[in-house]
Amino acid sequence: MALTVADVICDTRPSCLTDLSKNYFTPLTLPERTAHGPDRPAAHRHSPAAPGAYEASLSRSIGVGGNILITLSSISPASSVFILGGSALALFGTGVFWAFLIAGIVSILIAFCYAELASAYPVAGGDYSLVARALGPAFGVATFFISLISLPLIIAVFALGVADYLGVAIHGLSPQQTALVVVVITTVTACFDIRTNSWLTGVFLGVEMAALALLTVLGFVHMERPLSSLLSPEVLDPATGQLAPLAISGLMLAVTQGIFAYNGYGGAVYFAEETKNAARSIAKAVIWSAVITVATELVPLIAIMVGARSQTELFGSDLPVEAFLTERAGHAVAMVVMLSIALAVINAIIAITLQAGRLLYSAARDRALPGTVAAPLQAVSTKGRVPVLATVVMGAIAFAACFVPLDVLLTATGSTLTFTYLFIALAAIHHRRGGTTRAGYRMPLWPLAPGICIAALGLVFVVTLLDPEQWLSLGISLGLVAAGFVYFALYLRPRRNTHLLLLDAAPEETR
């Protein structure tokens, strides 16, 4: 699949956009590449571009709060609780408490890595931009390949699930047709200016946070057992229908599910060039997004476990969170909440589409793509200064992915996160060991934080290898990484003087 992405981008771009770009899009002017190391101090003056920096292109119009709203929307804590959290309750019982707590600690440590790298390199492009600059261009291109495939496929996975939640009010919806409509609407929405999207996603985020608050209140108001009952991990034994101790291997699996449930706080980096005072504030956006995510997912799950009338019935349910909600609040309230989850999923798709567009825009601006492909993709709209074409292309790939069976999409994206986090942790170590002189946030516990992350990710790899059903997913991720290295070695490295520039973003005026 990775070998055909360039073809997809070229073939799906309407020819009329070439003429449209002459009037609607502002072409990006790039400075000539200059010799500079990764630790060249950033200039702090207001100018179109500093030496070795890109021209200012995106609209720097949101603050830390706006960035956090979009980032939390892409994570969608409510849908994580209902889908991944519910699945974890059924599989691991009260082991969810320790597993999601450990996963939360690991996630915050990973957020420290993101925060330090993003503070040093506040450039749009997310994981790809950070890894390419801090760890090396070959690893950066491999990360780009992972994100280029996984982001639109994740959008398709989310979109295909919308019908399940809307179905409580509108019966007979086709998952695929609903997904196609949702992808079109969210792609158009993502082409609005960043400030409008931060407010829009913020409103939707408020709705899903209200649903999580309801779960929390219902659980703690109707406490059936003390919090101490969660300290001994127990799971439902299908043979006896009773709770039994959870094995260590089961707890390890639950930790990996928790890490996936919290994923997304690194998405704040995609909006580094649209966030004011990014060199100082982007680290705050990453860390606060991680902390809020862990709190808003873990606390409701704890409330559900202590507030359910019967844990055996809760863990034996096909949909534990929905079953708890119906039990404590009634069918009517449960239906309203399920509709709010549909809005949460749509909100997440908007936010992820915003990220996907900036990924492609950043790679095109870096000249990580062939010139004929990169030229139109690095353009931004005159009004709003949004990478419209890059966003539309990623939306088109997501639209096409909606025709792929859901199990295939899940398999293709299942192991990509592990490699991305691994590269980020390695980049955090390499960045500091290189004797960087860049100003910015410095994580506590270095190098303990990235070291623990690498160990935790090693655990995830072991768990994956022990599960034959995950081998295909792991193989796909390895294939994407390998394709990225091959593309770098055969195409980008021979053109290193003109391609993969990896310059800094235009500096802001010091305040």
C-alpha cells in the first residue's frame, strides 16, 4: 500500500485545482538550503523567515487552549472509554484499574518526550517532523510513511463506526454510506481556518466531556463496593461465571490496550506553527492533553467498576459501559449519551483530518515528495492560510479507505503506534545526547522517562509477538518502516541538497 501512495495523490487530484491554485492558493517560497546543524539556535525576531527557515505560511492564531481543544478532540476520551475501555472491562475485569493506571504513567512519560522535542522543533508535521530533525532523516521518512497510511485509515475506521451510535435513533443506517458522508463533511470542515476549527471541536468536546462526567457521577453516587476492591485484579471466568485472579500476562495485555486508549496527545505538535509562542507553549499543550486524557478516561472507568450492581454481569456484558449506563440512568438517557458519542467520533475525525492535512503539507514543504507532487501540496489558502489541497488529498484517501473491510483497516493500523512511540523515545534520547543548544522545555527524569517508554514498548512488542493474530499487523508496520528507509536511501539521499530540507519554522516576534 505504501508503494502506491504517490500514485494515489497524483491520480486523485482534480486537474481544475491546478488552475484554482493560481488564484486561491498562496505558493510557498522556500529559502535556499544552508548548512546548519540541528542545534543551530533559533532566531528570535519578527521576519518573513530567518536564515535556514521557512517563510511564515500558516496562520498563527490559536493559543495553548485552542491547541488542547483540537488535540483532545482527536483523542476523543469518551469514545475511548466506551469502545476501548468497555472492551478492556470485558476482557480484563478489575485489572483495568492497574493496567490503565500504569498505561497512564507511561503515556505521560511519552508526553514528556514529545514536549521536549516539540519545544526544540516547533514545526508542523507531527511525529514525522520531530523524528526527522531529532533522530535522523531516514527515521523521519519511515515515520512519515507510517503516518501517511495510518492517519487516513484511522479516519475511515472511526467513520465506519458512526452508524453504530447513530443507529440508536436512526435505524437501518448503512455503515459504509454513513462513513462516506461523514468523511466528506469532516474534510470540508477541516478546510476552515484553524481558529474556527478550535472553537467547533471545543463545543463538541464539551458534549463528550459531559457524558464522561455523567458516568463518573452515576458510579460514585451508587457505589456498591470500596475503591480498595480494585487493588486485586480479577476477571470473569467464563467456565464458572465467577471472578478469578487475573494473570500477569493478562495485565500486560491490558496495559497495551490502555496505552492505545490514551493515544493522541502528541497530535498537539501538528499545530505548532499555528499556536502562538509555540516554542514555549507547545510543551504545555502536549503535557496537559496527556494529563487530561488520562484523568478523563481512568476516573469514569473506576466509577463504573465500583458503581455497577454486579461486576460479574458488568464484565459479562457485550457492551459493559452501555450496560452500566442503562442500568443506572435508564434507556432514554443512554440513548442520548450514545448520540453524543456519535458526535464525539465525528469531532475526532475532524481533528485527525486537520492533523493529516498538516502532515502532508509539511512533507511537501520539506520536499520529501517528488517536486511535481510537492508543489501544489505545499500551497495554503489566501483566506485562512490553510493547506486545503493537502487536507483534501488526505480526506480522499480516507474516503477510498471506507471501501476497505473494517478488519483489514484495523489490522493495517494495529501496530503502527508502537513504532511511532519508539522513534519518539529514541529521538528524545538522541536529541539531548547530541549536546543540543536549543532553548525550550526540558523534561524531568531524563533519560529515565524515554528509557521507561522504550522498555514499555518492548513489552508491547513481546505481547504482539506472542499473539499470532497480531503478526500480520506487525508485519504491515515493519513493511511501512522498511519502505520509508528504502525510499530515503534510493530517492531522497541522492538528492539531499535539494530534497528533505528540514528547515525551521519562521520565528515569532519575542514577547
